[in-house]
Amino acid sequence: MDKSRLLSDPDRYYAQVPVWEARLRLWHWTNLLVFLLLIITYLLFDNHRMLGFSKPSTVLFQKMHVYLGYLFTVLVLGRLHLAFRGQVFSRWRDLDPRYDGKGFLPVMKEEIALHLRPKTDVRGRPVPDPDPGHNRLGRFLYLPLLTVLLPAQALTGLLWGSLKFGMIPLPFLHSLPKATAKPLTWVVSNLHAAGFYALLAFLVLHLGGLVKYELTFASDLFSSMIHGKKILTRESAEIHDRLTKGSRQENDPV
Ligand code: HEM
């Protein structure tokens, strides 16, 4: 599919408008960087034997992992703050897949069908989702990610740091009797590991979904998370206008 032709086709695309505010984009890419550093430090200390690390080096990577975890926690809180106080497309409303009184399951079925067999325009070209903000199918990933997965991962990580090294926020956990500390550490470690695999699964679905969307609709989704703007169909642009009416978009054209 010829992307540049489609994006400059006035019959299909209508306007390029600001969607992702700067704070959200900054959050997204900083979060990715911290996420990757957390994975690297984890892999280093988890494979310390194979890599021949001394005990102090292993502890160093473990502590680096905890410090990165503090940064990750601040980022999670920052994103939750935006969900309440950010601009229109950062808020909960734009993360909730339900619409027109339909529940989660009917919307999910409808959206999967829509993405596998998209509606076509008069020239037979697939028509993208009319939502100007988050893709409605993507919301089924973003909502549990932001409400459950990221906060739980931050929480179990903080507990692990406190149990293992007596680090904040609960340093006293390090001095618990062994009989209590051992099973507690086991539970926390396993929850944290399960969260890690769930996050990897999210990432695979997230990237797979983005690629599928770009290939199907020849959209500008990837670059939108860099410059903050999306090229929308007339229908999407009208919804965008309605949603942003009366609220200032940070990168509004002047
Ligand atoms: C190479 C890695 C990544 C790329 C290229 C990427 C790209 C993108 C793009 C283009 C969007 C906007 C499209 C949409 O609305 O569906 C997006 C949204 C989003 N991404 Fe990623 N992403 C990556 C990694 C991650 C990671 C590691 C996380 C979290 C652990 C994440 C969480 C999100 C969230 C929550 C959104 C929705 C925007 C928001 O409400 O904050 N992404 N991503």
C-alpha cells in the first residue's frame, strides 16, 4: 500500500491535528527507556552465575534495578496523574473501550472483526477506526496495563527492594524473622516475575497491533507518538473537534 499517496489523499484524510500532549509522549518514551534498562539489569543479575559475576557486582545490578524501579514508580504515578488531570486524549475517558452503552465484550468482538475485515471506502480501501485518540482495540491493552499491571509491578518491585536490602519504602521488612521473610519474599518475587512476563506479552501485542494497524490502514500511528499529531479522516476530525471543544490542547496550532 502506498502510504504517502494515501496520506496526501484529500478524499481519504482530512486534517493533521494534535492528539498526544508533550507530557504523554515524554512519559511514553522515558517509560520505554526505563523498561529496557530494568530488563537489562534483571537479566544481568539473574544470570550472574553464567556470566561469572562476583557477589558485589550482582548486588550492584540488583540495587541498580531497585533504583530504576523508583523511577518506574514515579513514571507510573505520573501517567495516572495525566489520566485524571491531563489533556483530553490522556484521560481515562479516552482509555475506556466502551461506547454507545455497549459493554467490554461486545465492543471487543466488534473491534476484532473491524480490524480483521475493515470497512472499505468507495474505492475499496480499508477505512481506519474513527477514534481520534487511542485505538479502541488498543484500549483493551492500555486500560489493564495502566490500572493493574504497571502499578502492581511497581508495588511488588518496591516490596522486593525493602525485603532484600531494607530499602525504602518499607525498610523494616528486611529485619522480619526468617520464617516470615522467606515465604513473603517468595510470593513477592513470583508475583514480580509473573508481572514481568505479562509486560513482555503486552509489548508483543502492542507492537504486533501497531504493525498490523499500519499495514492495514497505512496510517501515521508510529510517528504520532513522536510529534503528537495524527492525520485524521473527516469523521475522526469532527469527533476530535467535539472532544476538544472548550479544552486547550497543549500543541494546538497557533
Ligand atoms: C519499541 C517500543 C514501543 C513503541 C514503538 C511504541 C509505540 C507506541 C505508539 C505509536 C503508540 C500510539 C498508538 C496508539 O494509540 O495505540 C503507543 C501508545 C502507547 N504505548 Fe507504546 N510503544 C512502545 C513500547 C511501550 C511500552 C514498553 C509501554 C509500557 C510498558 C507502552 C505503553 C503504551 C501506552 C500505555 C500507550 C497509550 C498511550 C497512553 O495512554 O499513554 N509502549 N505506543
